[in-house]
Amino acid sequence: MVSMIYKQMTLKLTLLSREMALNKLSLSVNITRPLLSFSSPSLHYRSPLVRAFCLLSLGFTNLSPYFPSTTVYVQSQPFIPSPRLRYTIQSSAKGIHSSGMENNPNTVPSIVVYVTVPNKEAGKKLAESIIKEKLAACVNRVPGIESTYWWEDKIEIDSEELLIIKTRESLLGALTDHVKKNHEYQVPEVIALPIVGGNDQYLEWLKNNTRD
């Protein structure tokens, strides 16, 4: 096999020498869909040294000693980004949406307030009075909690109900006064936590269903 290739290469070099002397054979190399686009006329190789390089390169794939005209096509493959690259592109284009309060002019700074009550009846009564006064847009009642706490230098354990109140931050003072006035405890629990974001439509609803 090596001897055959050597003979073929020798024959090709002989033909090349004749072609260089007679300048009769012209080899055109056409490149379609290149990875890089060139408009230079040097794509049509006329130099004998360049033709010699092309003939030697083609010798391993075309063993025929006669090739008056040879055309080489270099096909570029379509660019397919990796999943990670696609994700990066999409993330850059879309960005990351935040439902923070500052992003929606139709909302106001809002809070969640925790209030404990001794029983179901007290919780229902207090929740209804808060909603009636529009001091909150919603009050959730969570039954069946058990609280362990210090009171008058003793550890107390009581069954209670928890009220989760959603309202405007600006109404915290009025809500606290209302709870203290209508609560059975001497020192009722009123703890407020800020709402930093969420469903924009819900936060707009909260604004529209509380007093200014």
C-alpha cells in the first residue's frame, strides 16, 4: 500500500512538472460557505507553488493520476450554542424581574403584623373590627398554636390563636392602638414585618382596600 501511494505521488509530481513547463493545467479551488469571508482574488490560485501544495494535499484522498480540474468544497457547520450559552443569552436579554415594592408605582410600603389572641371568639371579633375600620386588607386566623412565654417571673404555656394581618406600613400606629383598645390582654403582641416584594396584583389590591 505504501509503495502504491509512493508511485501515485511520483506520477503526480511528474504531471505537475509538465504542467509547470507547459502552463496548460489550471486548478481552481472554490470555497463555499467559508468560516471567514474573503473577497480577495487570491482564492483562485495561479501560482505553481500553490498548485503543488494543493496536489500533494489531495493525493491522499484521490489516487487517480488524472485530474484536469479539481474542486474542493469546505462546508461550514451551523453554529449551535450549548445549553449553558443559550441560557446565558436568554438571561442577559430578559434580565431578572424583581417584584420589589419600589418597582411598582401602584403599590405602597406594606407590612405583615402578628397578633396573638386567647381563643377563636376573640380572634374573630378582633379580625372583623380591623377589617371594618380598613386598618388592614386581610386578616388570617391560625388556630391551635401553643405559646410558651415568661409572665410575672413565671413560665406560662397557653393555647392561642394567631392573627396574620396584611396592611400598609403607614397604618401600623393606628392598627396598634386599635388592637390595644380591643384586646383582652394587658400587653398584647403586635409585631410588624416588612413586605419586600410579591405578587404585584395582590399588593395593589392591598393598597386599594386599606385607608390612606
